[in-house]
Amino acid sequence: MFRSWLSYRTLLTGDEMAARPVTCGVPQGSVLDPALWNVSYDGLLDMQVPPGVHLMGFADDSAIIGVARTGPLLEHVLNPTLAPIDAWTLLRGLQHAHHKSEAVLLTNRRAFVVGGHEIKIENLT
């Protein structure tokens, strides 16, 4: 049933209706979509991750949250998590939209030292 639902979905663009095959991504636009996303991504959100790392999902997005006291410790907990997540998605024929991915840093520091160079954080609010 799901396979037929995912094939040749109807796409409305302006005033035209056109049948198009779904080639990637989680389908959007129906009452079943949240349930299908949950079924699809449940394995990802249940992955074993190091202490200090949390996986979360909201709507059709996922987030990797890392908590550490220093930048190097944050890298130490997050980096081992990224490769298994990529492998999980590729195994299921999914892809990360790396061009849409963002890193958000929450800190009270005004600058970081990377490779011996100070990098200031601008536009703090």
C-alpha cells in the first residue's frame, strides 16, 4: 500500500496537475506524512550515540545536539556520531541536504581559538 502511495504522486504547480514519481525525500502534504516520517526516521532517532549527544526530530527535520564544556570536547562527542548517521540514511536510499545543514553554537564566549587564530563571534544578541 505504501509503495503505491509513494509512486506517481500528484503535484500541483500553479494551475496544472501533473503526475511525478517521488525520487527522494519524505513525502509531504497529506495527513499520513507525520506518521510516515515517524516510521521512516524512528531508527535514526533511536541510534546509540555517545554521552552528551542527543538526536531529535521535529516536523520533517532532524537535529544532532551536542553538549560539551569546550570546542574540542564537542568535536570529540559529535564527530563519531556523524558517520553512522550518514551510513544509516544512505542505506535507506535517503540523502542529507548538506547545503541546508547548519551548525548553531550556544555559548557565552565571545571568541574561539582555532589553529592558533582567534575567531570572534559577531552579532551577538
